[in-house]
Amino acid sequence: MDTRTLPTETVMIDAFLENDPSYDGIFWAGVRTTGVFCRPSCTARRPNPGNLSFFATPREALQAGYRPCKRCRPLEIDDETPDWLQPLLKAVEDDPTRRWVDADLRARGLTPERVRRWFKRTYGMTFQAYSRARRLGSALSDVQDGRGVGRAAFDAGYDSLSGFHDAFRSYFGAAPTELGAAPIVRVDRIATPLGPMLAGADDTTLRLLEFTDRRMLETQIRRIRKALRAVFVPSSSPIIEQVRRELGEYFAGRRTAFETPSAGVGSPFQKEVWALLREVPYGETRSYRDLAVVLGRPAAVRAVGTANGANPLAVVVPCHRVVATDGSLSGYGGGVWRKRRLLDLERTSGAAGAGAAGARAAESGAG
């Protein structure tokens, strides 16, 4: 097992003891006293940390003699949106103005408590809060399209204009008429092998792509909101679906560059650095000093590192390809272990691609 591809043992112990679902797919834990291995989010009784072993893949856990836990089923493919919930999410997207109550969920064969737990874990809010945010987002779109506030309130399911105004101001921090020209940034979560990411996009451009456990995430959101004078609404969009598809291809080793229109919000210097990051070839690295020299500011190594850390478009703008002058890995907001996994993926996929290309060339020459 290559333990360099894992988070630190302290991080994994904390995540496992706290049943942290954001680490599902990142590592698996074997429990020596029971002989089983589990996902980090497993709800089985927590063992003594000294009885834990950690693995980068289920295969490694099986090879070490552990059997899969019957409660969390670690061999099953982990989809961020479970099959039982997908029809409900589709219904919300098909009619975002609908007001949902627990009776509606039970009529669909769903347990309100189970739905509530999933939404709290995934979005940090209850299903009712999520659907209310979708209604208000739809109402804001109606107002911006020229509909009257009264009509937008009625279509959003509000019986009184005052109730609509109160809910709108509580969520957006302003009255509907004050946000008539505000850009809408739609945000949705994307499952990846390195943990969930939060994507945010306006009508034409990806503005945010970050791992949900990064400490800078809230700061990134505030910066984008302030710079664009935008409002954030939970919802998917064509831009988000495009980057979701491209991320899947990237992690499968089938994509080396992203085509989703994207632009980070930042200072002129930060944007210069981010533009250089896009030029670092797939599977290669550059040092912070290398970038500073290309910028014509060889003494600005620290400033380059700061700009690199402020990149709001993880993976798409490959800040993970920047390393220290001695080649060591450091300075990645998503965690050095993620940086290593991304570089390992690109080097492995790049080598495989080169080998396949060489084989095709040899076959062509032989013909």
C-alpha cells in the first residue's frame, strides 16, 4: 500500500470517529478486533483508534484479510445522490415552486427523517430549507425576467406578499426589487473520488469549484458574491453539468484539459498567476519560482504562492501542479494528500496514454 496517497493518520482517525461522510471514497478503515473494513461514514460502534488500519482502496483492505462491513457496504459504488432520493430531486427541479411537506414525502414512500438527514449531511440544511431556497431562487429569476413581485410571490407558493417579502429578505438579505439586476450564481455539489466539491456558475461561466472541506470555501463565496454583487441559489445549471461530466472523465483518466467556460474572481496579479497555471501541461509540475520568473518578478515567489492558494477553481485551474523549488509537495488548500493523488493520477494516466499512442504508432509503421 502506498500510504503517501492517504491523508495523515490523525486526519483519518478523526474523520472515522466522527462518521465524516466527506471522506467516503478517500480511505477505508479496517477494524482489527472485528476483522471488517468500513467507510468513514459507517454508523457502527466506534472502535479504539489503536485497532484501526487504513487503506487507499477496498482491494487493499480485502488483500489484508478484512471482510466488508454489512452495515455500510464498502464495496458498493458510492453515489452522492442515492437511487431512492433521485426521483424526489428530479421532482424539485421539475417544479421548483412547489411547497413540500412531510406528507408529500410519505406519499412517495420516503421517511421524512431519512430525507432530512441526507440533506443536512450533504447541503447543511433540511429538505424544507433546500426547497424553500429553490422557490425563492425561482422567484428572483421571475422578477429579473420582468414579472411583478406579486406574481412571483404567488407562483412561488406564498399566500401573502408580506410573507414572501420576509422570506426573501431573510434568505437574500434584500428586497426583490433591490436584486432585480443581481447575477445569480447557481451552486451544486459534485461527487469525486477525492471527496465532494462545490461548483458555482452564473449563466455563462464557472466561477467556483472547490472541495467542500476546504477552510477557504466560505471566503471564496464571499469574494465572488461581493465582486459580482451576486446572489447564490442551490440549483444545477448547464455549466455545472458540463464540469460535472468533465470531472468524471478527468478522474477516469480520459480527459487532460477542461473545456467548461470558467473565470476566477481576483486581482490582476492573481489572474496573471491563474492564467499561467492553465499553461502547465497535464502530468507535469512547475515550481513557484518558475512561475515568478515567467511573470518577470523572480523575487515574488511568496506572492505567487499566495495567489496560487487563492485559486477558486480547483482542478480546472491546476494549482496542484505547482510544487516547491526542491520538488516537494506543499501549499495545497485541499490538502497535500489530495495534491499527491491528483499528480499521481495525471502521471499514471499520461504514461498510459503515451504507451497506447506508441503502440498505435508501431502498429501503423508495421503496416
